[in-house]
Amino acid sequence: QVQLVESGGGLVQAGGSLRLSCAASGSIFSINTMGWYRQAPGKQRELVAAITSGGSTNYADSLKGRFTISRDNAKNTVFLQMNSLKPEDTAVYYCNAVAVSDILADYWGQGTQVTVSS
């Protein structure tokens, strides 16, 4: 099994920045893609950004230029730097990892709340 633990969420004013971290632990053979998703109240969960083990990245079009995903493969950790935050970025942010433990599976963190005040 793989456990994902997020940190770094909180309350910030519009225009501010936050950096989320997610560390994977457990019986990990390898981690393929790691990423961040978010879910605002009343809305579906959506992709924010993802990064492969080789460093290739994918972003939601609306977030390009404000959010940056990065990864430390040695520490099985993924980061999300969020700049110029807007009230519409308010959501629960979930870490995701496609990893091989005993099998290849999708793993999720418990989520971290990000609230942007206007």
C-alpha cells in the first residue's frame, strides 16, 4: 500500500501564494505520475497539474502561468507552487499518485483545504 500525506494548505488573500507538498510512503516499488486535483463545493474534481517520473508536466489550461508542479523523486514528494491566487482557486486539493506497490494502482491523499479570500 501507498500512503499520500499533503501539507501546506490554508487561508490566503487574493494575490498571495501557497506551496503544497505531498509525500508518498509505504511499500513503494515505483511511482509513475504524481499530480494534484482539486474539488470546489458543488463541483467535480478536476486536474490541476501532473508530472511524470521523467519530469514531463501537464497543467489545466486555465492555471498555466500561475501554478507550477515539481517533484523530488528521491523523496517521493510532489509540490505545487500556487501564485497569484484567486478566490475561485478555493477548493480541497488532493494529491494523486499512480504507483506500483503490490500492483499498479491509483492512490489519493486525504486532501488539504485552500481558501482564498477576496
